[in-house]
Amino acid sequence: MTDSEHPITASYAKYVNPSFVKLLGVLGYGRVFSKAQDVWIWDSTGRRYLDCLSGFGSVNIGHNHPKLIARLHQLLDEQPYHLCHVGPAAGAAALGEALARRLAPPLEISLFGSSGAEAVEAGLKLARAATRRTDIVACEGAFHGMSLGTLSVVGNKRLSLPFEPLLPGVHRVPFGDLTALEQVLQKHRPAAFLLEPLQAEGGIVLPPPDYLRQAQQCCTAHGTLLILDEIQTGLGRTGTLFAHQAEGFVPDVLCLAKSLSGGIAPVSVAVTSRHLFDKAYGKIDRFDLHSSTFQGNAFSCAAAVQSLDIIDAENLAARSHARGAQLLAGLQQRLHGHPLVKDIRGRGLLVGIEFGPTGSGWLNRLAPGMVEKLTEAMFGQWVAVRMLEAGILCQPTSSRWDVLRLQPPLTISENEIEFVIETLVKVLDEYQGVAPIVGDITRRVGSQWRKHWRFQS
């Protein structure tokens, strides 16, 4: 049975998201993935792929880590009270303490949720309640989630436009621009500045040196809270346990999710100071103003505590630093001067390759506008298709489809990093100009059309 004929494909198209299945058929990218272990995943035909996406950064410890699986089996055998809302929840207490031990003061109070968007919303609510202000500052190109509130602060109009009007009082500044931030802080006196340490979905964009620390200083001077979204960059991903530790400052609110539970259970958190918590929720009649049914549940919290222990025990932040340096240096050396590679950048095991014509080939001279639009729309995705067919799962960033992200689990080995480098170099060696890639995309789309957009080519 092929992936195209798999019953999961039909059921997903009928009952979950038919548009997504159609999209996978445009280039024949579709696979039904059925098993995962450490850095490897398998499809329903038994073919193996090296995972360089890791659930958009959700499996830093690798898929189905044996220590995590063992702990969760043990927890279920203990028959815990999973949803404790009428007394202190043991799992939430343990996870809150585990996070506080790893974070610098004054971060010590945890507001739990299930998704990254919930963590960001918790931070925004806290900022409004603590400061008694309403406006929010966010960055152009930012990504913070897909709920109605977080879409209000997302910097991608394609994602937010269908749901407008959104929250009022949101002001956007260019990422890395302190002057623009200072002007907005002076004029609007916002409750919070919501910021990513580096923009992941925005194209793996790194900030200027010392930008984050200076941004916090500006915010503090104006009574504005700095909310740091480390949902993708935290828990070892960028080479330190938390990305802000390399920047020499502590945010007012820190948002975590994704790999907090090892990619197995939905859990998220916004961690803040006791002072800010007391200002927002310290009165008895405000104790439940941040709550949800599954927050702090026993299963998710146990998974998160165990995942934190694994990250520490296996020194995964340091491994991310070393393997990320290997990946970045290898790609920069091997792809230097490639006519379709504009930049290679990243930190730790979050690396982006930006595509686009760097020369003056005939097609670029003849139709530069078409080349630019094609680059933005298709280059990254086409390279991802070719990488998948060569045995590596990766994807472009969601807001910059001309930037291919490489984001493997932090457990990846030196040899596996070399396999990624060699495979990408081999794929890109076939494209020394725009015309060949245009030709291949055109042929594939035509073939898929004749196959009635078959799930897998």
C-alpha cells in the first residue's frame, strides 16, 4: 500500500483538513509518518528519514526518549489525580519548582497552559493586569501563535488578515530597531513589548549584538514589561538552556512550550516574578483569573520535569552549541559562492539557509519580478521536497518560504550532521541558476496535475 492509498490519508482529507492534503499533492510531498525514534522517523512504507524539523522544535530530546517513556508508564501505573483544581496540584508544584531552579531570579512563579499561544496570552494578560495599561508592542515578522489574541501580535498578514478586526492597540516595530522601540514606548506607554530572542518563523533572523538587553532597559525605563517568547528557542535549542542567558539579562515574563514536555504532551508556561504576579493576581478575588481545565495536569507536568532532567543529564544545550557550530560552519564552507544561496545563519541547532539569485542569469535579467516572487513562494519548499526524497525531513520557515530551516533534535550526532550537510550540498549542486529549478518545479507540478494531485509523487 502506498502513502497515497493509505486509509489515514483519506480519513484526514475527509474529516480533518482537506486543503492540507491537496497542498501536499501539489509537489507530491505527502507521506504518512508512522513511527519515530530519537532523530529518525519512518513512513508507512518503511522508509526512514532524518528529522531536521523536530516538530518545529518540539522534540529537543529526540523522539520517544526511553527515560521519558519509562517515567510516563510509571506515572500512569501510579493512578494520579490528573486534573486537580480544588487543591495544590502535585505535578504543577514539581514543574514550577524545577523551572525556578533553572531560571535566574526573580523568575519563579509559573502560569501554566497547554499551548505556546496560551503561554503568550498568559503573558499579555499578566502585563495588562499588572501595569493597568492596554497597548502592546510586537515586532514585524514575529510569530507568537494562532489564537485570536496571538494573531493580533503576529507580524504576518497572511495569517492574521482573515480574522480581523483583532485586538486594538498593537504597535509593530522592526526587529532589532531600538530607536523605533523607544519612540513607541514614549508615545503609547504600552503594557508590554513581546519579543523573540531570534525570529524563527520570520526566517531565522538574529538580533544585533546587545539588542535584547538594551530593549529590556528601554522597557524598564518606561514601565513596560518585556515578555520573551522562547517557545522555539528555549530548552537548549540555541546552545544555552534559555536563549536569553547568552544575552546577559532576565525578562519580566518568559514563555515556554513545545519541547518542554519532550514533544509528547501539550504543556506551556509563562514564568514571572512574585512581584508582578502579586500585582496582577495577588488578591484572593483574582486567584482564578488565569486558569484552564488542563493546565498543570499530572501527565504533562511529569513529562516536562523528566524532559528538563534529560536535557541536564545529557548536556543537550552544550551539544546543541557544538553540533550547531558544526552544521553552520559546514554549510557556510561547502555552499560558499553558490549562486542561489544568499545567506546561511543561525544559532545552535536552529539554522536557516536563505535562497535567491545572487548573480545576473538570463532569467533574472529577463523577468526579475517573476524570479523574486518564485523565490519567495517556491524555492524553499522545492528544496524541502528534494531533501525529503533524499531521506531528510525539513521545511521552510512559515513566514519566509525562501528560508529553509534545519532544526533537528539536540541528540543528533556528528555523523548525522555530516549526512545533512552532504545531502543538502548534493541537492543544491543540481541548481546553479534559476532556470533549472523553475524547470523542475514546472515539470513536477505538471506531473502532479496529470495524476490528479496525487498525495505522493
